[in-house]
Amino acid sequence: MHLRVQPNLGLPDKQPTAGKGGFAFGAFPIPLVPGQKYPAGTELVRQGEIATDVWIIDAGIVKLVYIGEDGRETTVGARFKGWVLGSTSAILSKPSPVAAVTMTACYLQRLETGTFLEMLNGHSTLSQWLHKMHSQEVFDQLVSLTAGSALSAKQRLERLLAQLIDTIVDNTQSVEIRVTLPFSLRDLAGLVGITPEHLSRLLRQLTDEGVIRRKRGWIIVTDRHKLAPVSASPKLPDHPHLI
């Protein structure tokens, strides 16, 4: 069961200094109030419902989850700093095909859907900005589908680890890079498109090959260059994407 949105929840209001990442198409073109902090497990967009709010991620990670008829959850994507959530559902007035749930504590800017649509209608700059973001998402999805068909499960796992390093690790030049996963192994399996059991086998294989070591919850990548290159697939962006 996910938490429904409750701003702050007694958490500190002070927003952290901007970290890694930015906006490739420029900052969000409409001045907004500072983001608020939400805990992990907060449901921002509910599957099967029209988004009532649009969210901009200032810090933290949000996962996209598909919930089957049997109640089983499958993680189908992750969103990082600068991504926008709920906008396509709001614009189309159609139910979201997935839920968006915070994986970590997040700082988020929240716009009520009606306010967002009024802004969109009254600001050509915002409209152009969103059009670029939608075009980028379509492009990335096509590249991702192509890579998913062409790459093995092991290559997809290596690619995802490389993408995570590029996105959330400050020093990617070190020979050994320590990564603490911001989500469960089940979520990781969903992102790679395999079962948790197959993921365990692949992690053992990477360990046997000397590509990674695992220690106390950390994954230690022994050499970033041993991982499958990300050039053939979409890099996890540091600019806004939309769902």
C-alpha cells in the first residue's frame, strides 16, 4: 500500500542544494514555489486515474509502476531530477497507464492540474518547452524498444548500472565505483525486464566475471568501462521527461 500525497509530513522544509543534473532545454519556464519534501512510498500519480496534479522532481527518484489485475506490481521505469510527472494525463484528460511512486525521499514541485492547464494555455514558451519534452520522450522510447530487442538481459543490466552511475554517482572517474541501489532488487529486475530469480543469476555471473562485487548492500563496480556501453541506448536524462 502506497502513501497518498501529504505535503511535508513533519519533514524539514529546507530544500537541498541542487545536485547532479540540470535542464537541457532550460529551466522550467514558469516561476514556481520551492519544492516540498515527500517520503519514500508516496503515490503521486495513480494508475487508472486522471492526474490531479503535475509534479516536477527537484531531487530524489520516482518509480513508474504497473499494477496487474492480480495486484502484482511491476516497476517499468524510473524518473530522476528534472523529470515531469502527470502532464500527459492532465493534457489528454486520460487515466494514467502507470502509477508514479517515490522510491526515495523526494523534493517535488506540485501544480494542480487546472492551474497547470491555465499556464499552458497562456504561455507559448511553456507550450513549446513541453512539446520538446514530449518529442524527446517519444524518441527515447523508440530507442529503448530497439535496444531492448537487440540486447541480452545481461547487457541490459550492465547498461542500467552504467546509466545509474552516470546519473546518481558524483565521481564516475574512479576505478572502483560504489553504488547503493535506491530501490529493491525486485524493482531492478522490473527495470531490466526479467524475473528476480534471473537477476540473481546475472548478478552472480557479473561477480564471477569480476565486473562487480557486492558488500553490505553496496554494488561495487570494479571498472566502469567493463559495463556494456550506453551509447546504443537512451541515457537516463538529466532534463525533464513526461509521463
